[in-house]
Amino acid sequence: MDNIEIQLQESIDTQKKLLVTQVKTIKALADTLILSFKNKHRVYLIGNGGSAADAQHIAGELIGRFKMNRAALPAVALTTDTSVITAIANDFGYDTCFSRQIEALVVPGDVVLAFSTSGNSQSILQAVLVARKLGAITVGFTGEDGGTLKNAVDICLKIPSTNTPRIQECHITVAHILCSIIEKEIFGTPNQ
């Protein structure tokens, strides 16, 4: 097998493990997000690096559309405002770049989706702790171990891998599944 086949097989194997280990967690996440949206709450998404891009991607799917034309859902990626992020990082340190935004925006009943492949990012952990104090529901998207984040969140999706690219692929796969379930449950069967 050459490198391409090996990497594709690793991705397939990780998704098969995800199917065996995380379906109940994915269902719990879907139920949590649906209830929050139905109760007029917002979803805030955070992550660093590639996980920041994942947060932005999923916020776009929720606000715009996933598979169906429907009303926009209130989702905010806290990874996009460089003026806010750099001001906070400059004045308070990078580890507070998300927690300060959460302090300003989150209300009880909102959901914070925290992407961290290691589960040990200090900026993510601090944000989750502030969100919980404010009464938000916290969700971690992590790798196999879950890191420190697994004990700091209400729900933790642990991808059964230690390989960062495979973890990120599964984060997007699960997020797309969630978008699909949310659209169907809130808006009905798509016309397409």
C-alpha cells in the first residue's frame, strides 16, 4: 500500500471506530443543540488553528444552510474577529482570547462548542470554565484521550484516534451529521 492508500485507510478505520464508540454521544449533542435552538439560544464555537477553521465552517453551515433553504440559526464563531482576539491577547494574554468573549456574550442556556484535538488548549479550557459559570452548556470535541477538557465540559465527543488529521476529519464529519439532524428536526424534511 502506498502512502495515499494508508492515509485513506487510517481515515476509514477511525470513522469505523467512531461509529462503534460515539453514536450515543452524537445523539446527545444533537438533542442538546436542537433544544437550545428551539429555546432561542445561541451556539458559540471556538478552536485554535485548524480547529478555528472547523468552528468557522460549522457556524457558516448553521447560519447559512447545510442541505436545505431555511431560516438562519444563531451561531457565532469566536475565532473570526482579529481585532478583538489580538486586543484581548495583547492586554490579557492569549489564553483569555475566548473566555473574555464568552464573558461578554454568553447567557444561560447557550451552547459553547469547543474544538481541541488534544483537549489541553488553555484558551479553550479557560473559555469553557467561564461558559459553565455563566450557565452555558459546554461541549468538547477532542481526540481519544479527551485531555483536561473531557472533565471540564458537560458533553465530550472523543474521537478514537491520537492522529490530529484523523481527529479533525471526524470532527467535521460529526458536525455535518449534527447539522443534518438539526435541520431535519427543526425545519422538517428538505425539499431537495
